[in-house]
Amino acid sequence: MARYVVTAAWPYSNFIPHLGTVLHLLSADVYARFLRLMGNDVIYVTGSDEHGTPIELEARLRGVRPKELTDQVHSYDVELFSQFRFSFSLYSRTESEVHKEFVKDFFRRLRDKGLIYQAEEEMPFCPNDKIFLPDRYVIGTCPYCGYDQARGDQCDNCGRLLTPKELINPRCALCGATPIWVKTINYFIDLSKVQEPLRKWLESSELDERVRNYSLDWVRQGLKPRALTRDIAWGVEAPFEDAKGKTIYVWFDALLGYLSATKEYLMRKGLGPDAWKEWWQDKDVRTVYFIGKDNIPFHAIILPALLLATGEPYALPWRISATDYLLYEGRHFSKSRKVGIWIDEALEIAPADYWRWVLIRLRPENGDVSFQWSEFYRIVNSELNDDIGNLAYRVLSFISSRFSGIMPGPHRLTAQDEEVLKSIDSLTDDYIRLMESIELKKATEKVLEIARLGNKYLNDRAPWDLVKRGATEEAETVIYVAASVVKRLAHLMAPFMPGVADDLWGQLGMEGKVSETPWGDELRKGPRPGQRLGEVHPLFKKLPRDFLDKIDEVIKEARARANDKRPPLLREHAIA
């Protein structure tokens, strides 16, 4: 049994997550569930990223303190994530006292090792808004690729990490004014001191080739000192002398959340304040990160550099699963422009497991993918209803009506029967290989192949005709083989659609929850002859034929219902 820490990028707490944000949490959840079903010991942690100027400004607009806003966002997110059936060990927050003390202690130790120093720098200040601008609130032209909407911390086009001073024609993202440069004293972390050990680790790491090569290219060009503190009030207080009014830069703050959340989780279990080290300072523990491609530099360069800088035996990233962008009908999600669907709105349109399956089917593993309602409609009605749901209902309702709800046993297997059973074992092997390599979208294809194989087999063997001809034993064998396919589907759907899988498990008459029971030898066993089925009913419900014709109305109504349920600070005063 291996040990894993599975993590996902922390959602930013200025508003409710949209489908693109939740995809990382979902991917991590699917993988964590799979690992547990395979018998591994897994901690899955993430949390709310609450600090930084964007939240400070959002709170100011609403006339409240930042923590009042993030308290409401965090609580509501926890509720929504529960509805999505995310199996977190802990969903923490950067306002956790455990987190704040962890961050302070971590950077005190780096200062004591000589990696943190004070220096004067010029920071962008908006003369119109009268505030220091955080890096991402300065936009301009990237000096490397010429993209004219690059942010002061990173270019979304070429991925380069930047500083505001590097931008050509910088301007305030809030009002468009040209910032002035004001001298201030900040604390810096000298990443160049860990450049060589970072390069050696990257070269020998098991990271995805794209992530590794991208990061090595960065490191070979030379790591520069980066500002660790900012002149803003909302964040983790900088734990240094003469640092009054300064907080830790939000990215350095949030990256350490993976460690602090593990510490908090184990402390809540009563295992003491140092139990986290048995996970994060054991190099046999595998740490896995689910992020967007724009976050690769922070997770493949900055975080391992921080951990290496301590000189302590930290478990460095084992896998970084970085997806491309999920777009909404060809455009980037945008709260201000009302482009996209937010997860509470999504839950007003379809059940959580529908969304879990659809989002993994659309997971952008090799290039950006655009969410389209026509594809949502096709996946729900064709894949879920016609392929998976149809097979399960045909098989179980046949047993219910023809065999009084008692699972029949097999008799003499034909070559076709044996080939079907052999095929589902082979497809299961493919599925496990793909899940282990975090090719989640491809793994769902194997689930569909099994369902389609089962439907074809059932049509070819036609047990209803065998019953009519009096070939009862042959019919029992056929329906048992088909039920074996259905049982396998219940197992393999569990990481993706745990609620549906548990429902199907109960219909098969099995005890417990298939989504929470390690597979072991049970995975490849058929159903138990003589087992009484549970209540048989369709697993899914088709979307109406006019769904696409009425999609604008569907979205508007879902948005209004979701808005009514939101905490006060997250409600829109007018719903478009």
C-alpha cells in the first residue's frame, strides 16, 4: 500500500467557483477516490485562498471587511462541494490559524538560513485609486512575446513569470491609469541559491515531460530573487523585524497551504502538531497536484524551490497534472461579463454526478476545450442514458420481472460468453493503467466501451427470446454475464459518479457503498447467484428534447434560483 497526498489548486475566495475552477477539484477527487479504491492510504487536501488585494477591493466595494466576505464564500463553497461529493480529507482556508502560523514559521526558518533579505524597490502605485497595485493588477505588453494583456506577475500567453517593471506600457487594471513608481522596502527570497539543486531534481523527477521541460527551460535561464512581501493589509503578516504593515505575497502564502492543511487535518485527528512530517518529510510519499497550465511555474519551480531551500527532506512533487483551459462556448469564464456557469447554477440544471461525468469527459488534457451545451446534451442523453443507464435497467428489470428479482447463476458458458468476460477484464486493465497515469478522460472511454460491449452482447444473445423458447438455463447464463458487466460498471464508475455507482450497487442487492469499499478481489468477481436485487429503477433521466432550444431560459431560471440561495454578500442585485 502506497501513501499519497493529493491536492488541487485552491479556489480564490472572491466569488463562487465556475466550472473551470471546479474541474481541478473534481480531477483530484476522481484520482483520490481511485487511489483509495485500489487500497492506498490517501490524504486529499485543498482549501479557500482568501488573501490578496482582489478580495480586499471586492470587500471594499461591498462595504465589509475582507474576512466577512471570505467567511461567506468559504462556508458556501463547503456546502456546494459537499453536493458535488468531493471526498476531501480537509477543505481548509488560508485564514486558518494553523496555516498562518505555519507560513510565518516557514519563512522565519528561511530567513535564519540566510535566504531572505531586505531591499528597496519601486512598487507600482495608482495615482487615481491611491493604492499600491499588486503584481496582477498591473497589465501591459509582455516583453517576451508581445501579448498586450500580460499581468505583472505572469503572461497568460507565453507563461513567463514577470514583474510589473518588465511590462511595456503598464497600466492599472482597475482604472487604466499609468502607475507611478514609489520606493518601498520589501523582503526578498533569493531563489538563485537553490537553482542548482532544483535543476538536478527536475532532471531526475518523474514529472510529465511537458511540465519538466517547461520548468527546466526556466531554471536554466536563471532564477532571480523574488519579492516575498507586499504593502497590503489583508494577508499573513510578515514575521520579520521592521515589517509592520507588510504581508506575505499571496502566492507564497497559498502554496504552503498544501502542507498546512495536511498538518491541520492530522491535528484534528488528534495526531499531534508534528504528524504532518510523516507525510511531507517521507520521500516515499507521493505528492500529486491538480492545477491549470498557468500555474505550472508556481508548482514545478517556486514550491519545490521553497522546500529545497529548507534543507529538510521534503517530498517534492511526484506528479503535476496540469490541464489546458476549459472555455465556455469559446470564451474564457468571466464573472464581470457573465460568461460561464457557476457551480451552484450548474446544480440547478442537472444533478452533481451528471456534471462530474461531463466535466471529466471534457477535461482539456491535450489542448483547450470549449464547453458547449450541445455536447452536454449529447453526453447526458447518449452516454449516460443510452449506453450506461440503458444496459443497467434492461438487465436488472429483466431479472426483476423474469426471475422474481433473484440473481440467476451461470450454467455452461459459450465462447461468446467467455469472450465478453475476458474483454471486460482487459478493458478494466486498460482503465487502471489510464487512471494510474492520470489520463482520466481516456479512462472514461473504457467505461463506455464496457457499457457498449454489454449492450451489444445483450442484443446479440436476446435472453428474452431464450425464455420464450424455454431455454431457461441459457437465458440465466446470458443474464448473469450481462449482470457481471453491470457490476463491473458500478465499480469503475465509482470515482467519477459515486452517487450513481452506489445507487447501482444497491440495485444489484449488494451491501455498503461501492464508492467507499476498496476493490480488492471483489472488482473482478461476478454478482452473487441467489442475491435478491434492490429496488430497480433508471439510473439517469434524459434531458428534454427542447433543452437546447430553451437553454437561455434554462440558464436564466437556474441563475435566479441559485442567486436566491446564496449568502447575502454573494447575491446579485439584478440577474441578467
